Amino acid sequence: MTTRAPQFPGAPVVRREARDKVTGTARYAADRAPAGCLYAWTVPATVAAGRVTAVRAVDALAVPGVHSVLTHDNAPRLQEPDDPILAVLQDDRVPHHGWPIALVIAESLEAARTGVGELHVEYERDAYDVTLTDDHPGLYTPEEANGGHPAVRVRGDVERALAGSPVQVDATYRTAALHNHPMEPHAATAVWADGHLTVHDSSQGSARVRESLASALGLDPDRITVVSEHVGGGFGSKGTTRPQAVLAAMAARHTGRPVKLVFPRPQLAEVVGHRAPTIQRVRLGADLDGVLTAVSHEIVTQTSTVKEFVEQAAVPARVMYASPHSRTAHRVTALDVPSPSWMRAPGEASGMYALESAMDELASALGLDPVELRLRNEPETEPDSDRPFSSRGLAACLRDGAARFGWHDRDPRPAARQEGRWLMGTGVASATYPVLVSRSTASAHAARDGALRIAVNATDIGTGARTVLAQIAADALGVAPEAVRVDIGSTDLPVAPLAGGSSGTASWGWAVHKAATALAARLAEHRPLPADGITTTADTEEETGEESPYARHAFGAHFAETAVDAVTGEVRVRRLLGVYAAGRILNARTARSQFTGGMVMGIGMALTEDCGTDPDFGDFTAKDLASYHVPVCADTADIQAHWIEEDDRHLNPMGSKGIGEIGIVGTAAAIGNAVRHATGARLRELPLTPDTLLPYLL
């Protein structure tokens, strides 16, 4: 498919909801206060596996203000939910620590929380297993990894090619469980009125929530409205329906009154997903000139006993570098742990850390510059499919980034540069993320008084979707963006996909562009306008349903300078620079925010974020922001994001690629490679905390 790319300005327009957010007038899911609203507080299981044998609620119900207590004995019955994690309060099973086993509903949040403390729960405990190992007896090869990717892909004869390669790398890398921790916790406010359910939900896609609620409650979707007007971040954790929406709807049905439920932050880790830990073995073979002869990337990860979720961490190795022989494979085991789920750049963030670390090790073994090594292994077509790339700007990103960063001025010797007690180093890594797009609908309306309105059920999770969609419509209509009103965030609007997979703008924007273009044509024919104005609608089912003959990906290059305290092992990121090839940038201001936001998350992945599982109790060890350390301003002193001009005619009418996730993809590896350059020590497990580094510095 070839589409025309208009001359879109990419102006750095200020996001239109910014003032509402900073003044507190933007309304989030928990800000709704319907008359007679009750407050609910969930009770998480305190055992890792087993069943609930008794819930004694007498003392809880005696707390002033407590209205009722829901358990598996009295909660409304659900139909078969479309996601097993939503089957809450339906039976006595406990599949993992933190599984919701009761709900206390009260006149105030304080009363609900007090009532939880007076609840007495008894369990029958089962043996459990929460520890992932690379030789776990429960490991199996699934049919697919996430995203519909085959679990195993093989080209050529990897073992023979590796054995015959004069230079080889064989290394195992580990990543810890990571948690999304958006600023706004998961929340829902549910109201039943005349048989119609309205839910204000903190979600990345209200249409998906409505589908889940209809399935679970046995309702026609037309009897449900879900609103996600403003969402305070999600990073994937709000990409699928989470239990708060179902629990709030159940509680509102049970009590006959509106119910508000906000998960407290310590409960989020166990009920809204996490990035699964991985153990990754990467083997690379190359000739003496650094040309890859073989690539093998094998993943071991975990899922829960509730549902299968397979982090697709080996998939990026199918895209990145040319080699005649390749094997990429995933194995998984079901443990008694919370269900892993989507987190910013799922698969790519984990997998590219291992692959790009191994490429750095190969460059060291060859005595070759790491940038040059990557350039020597640029493929002519996508290695896995042999399809031509719609565009591939990785080489341009590497060269431009190296020039901006001053890469070629560095001393390549490890542990050769020191400033006082600080050991200095630099590192580089590549990044990639697929171009994804889904069917969307939208409408465009011109009123007789000249007002212009775009309607599409998009979700703005902090990315500036309202602003960019206004720019797309304005470009098609030939007006200024401020002349266009954009309505989003409700299932009462034209159906649209969720905000996820860096696909939101491409999907919604395509429909908006199509509707606005049609409206512009109608306006040229009708003057004056009829009394009710003119409305055009658009559906991109046909366009997005076509399989592209091209391999479509965004690419990037990350460069990092780190300083390692030789006494304490502390790592500071002095500089972090990213250069991206992501199609046409539609808004320079919001794009830079997305790129740098991803890079900040990459700093956390590399240096601070870590959450193990307690083998004695089966729960996560870091459940709040006091123990789970996300980067703060002091960790992000000098972050720069740049992009190259990329005119790709095989994407969508705007010529855009997704930008929300690629910023995190190569950051952790670039920082890890810089730490190795600074210290001479190669650590292969994230995060790189002082306690792990100190043994190599003494």
C-alpha cells in the first residue's frame, strides 16, 4: 500500500489539556463524585497458593459506615470473562499472592479501609513455586509468543555456523521483574441507572473495557458506557481491562449505589501486570571483519497459572542484523505468581538489552568500534521475512548520534578514563520497534457557524493525543489547529482502538485524516452550510486490513556516558542521547517528550528498578515507590532526543511511525555498555546497583 504524505508541519503545538492538568480541572476516573457514592477497598490474598476457607465479616460490618462486604460467597455472579484475571470473587481459589479475595464497601474511604482491618480470613495453603530458573522442570515451548509471533524461528544451521565462526560470544543476561507504576493508580467509578452501566475507568482503551464488562456481566455493549477522559499514565498496565472496573461494577450492582474503587499503590504490583523477568542466552558468531555469520537468541521467562503471557523478547533479533544463520526461541513456565502483562516496549526492551549487550561484547572481542560493527551488519531486507523495509534509518541514526555525542573522540580502552574517584565510560546501543496500526473510525463535523469538531474514541494517556489529532485534522481542512475541537475518551464516540503498541496516533490519525479530508471536499461543494451542518465519517477497515508487502519499523540509536564511583559503586548517567528514525514527526514538542520519557524509563531499567519475589511468602518485595526506585530529576541531568527526516510513503497518510516506546528500547544496553567501558567489568544482570558493582571495583 502506498499513501500520499501531505506536507505536515510538525509544529511544536502546546498540548491543549495542559492548563487543565496543572490547574487541577482535568477530571480523572477517581475524581467523579456521583450523589450517594460509596467507596470500596480490596482485600488481597496473603498466601501464595491455596484457597479461602472462611471470611468472617462480623467485625468489619460493625465498623461505622461500612455498608457491605463482598466475598466469593455473596458477590454477583459473572459470565465467562474474556480475560481470566477478571474472574474475581467467583470462587475460593488463590492463584497467587495479592489476588483479590474480598471487597469492603463503605460510606467513606476511611471506613472501608478500617473495615478491611477488621476482616478475618482463613486459608488452606498449598505448596507453591515462585522462582524462575533456566532449568526449571516446568519449562515448555509455547505455540506463540505475545503479538502472535511464532515461539521459534530458524534459518540455516546455527550450531554449525557458530562452531565455524572464528569469533564468538556466548553470554547469558538476566532482567528482573519490572512494574509500570503510572502516577495515577488504577481506578474506576461505576454507576447503574435504569439498567445502563456507566464506568469512568483509568484505562488506555475504553472500548476494550466495555467489551470486557459486557462479557463478564452478560450485558449488551449498548447498555454500557465507559469513559476514560483523562488518564494519568499507563505504560501498558492499563492496556487491558483490569479488575477495578469489574469490581466497581459488581459492587454498584450489589449495593444499588454508585461505587468508587482506587487500588492503593502497594496492591498494584500484583493485580495490574508487570514486565516478566527473563533469562536470555545470546550466541553470536562473526568472521574476523565483524560480519555476523550466526545469531542465536533463546529466552526463558515466566507466566502465571491464571493465563499464558509470553514476553516476546527474542523477536527483535529477527529484525536487527543480517546473518545467514539464525535461531530465536522462547520457553516459559507457569509459576504461582501474578500474571505478567504489557509494559512499555514489551519484548523489545528486554530482548534488545541482551542483544545489544552481546553486540558490544562482540565488538570488544573483535577490537572493532561498536558503531562500526553495527553498520557492517545492516541487512538489505528484513532478515526474518526477507521483505523490503519501508524505510530503515538505523545507519543514519548511528552516524548522526555518533557525531552529536562526540563518540569518535573517546578512548576505546576500558577503564582508561578517570575524574577523581569517578570512572568514566561511554556506550552505544541500537533500538527498534514495529510499526503497528489498527482499524479505527472517526467523524468530522462542520457547524453552520464555522465550528469544526472531530470525534474519535481515542485515549490520551499523557501523550498529547488531543493536540496531535487536532493538527492532523487541521492539516486536512486547511485551518489552524486551534480551530478544531477534538472529543475523545468515551465509548459514545466513534469506535477506536486503545492507546498501546505505539499505534495510537497512526490508527486514530488515519481515520481522522480520512474523515477530515472528506469533510473538506464536502465543504468545497456546499456554501452556505445546511442548518445542522455537515458530518462525514470514516472507517479504515479496508486500509488497515491490507497486509503490507513491506517490513515497517522505527529505529534508533542510544549513546550514554556514565560515571561510576570507584569507592561506592554508584552509577550516574552524565549524558544520554537518542536519535530516532520514526517517520514524519507530527508535533516536535510532544514527540520529544515521548522520546525522553522512554529514555528516563530506560535509566530506571538499567540502574534502579528491581522487584524480586520473596521465596518464603511468594509476594513481590518492592510494592511502593519507597522501595521500588524509579528515576528522579537528579538521575536525568542531560537527556537529548533528536530525529532524522524520514519520508516513508508506505505507512499512513501522515507518514508517521509510533514514538511512545522506542525511547526505552536501547537505553538500558547503552548504559550497561558504558559501565563496562568505565570499569572494565561486564555485568549481565539488571539493574546495575552499587552492591553488584562493588566486588569488581575493590
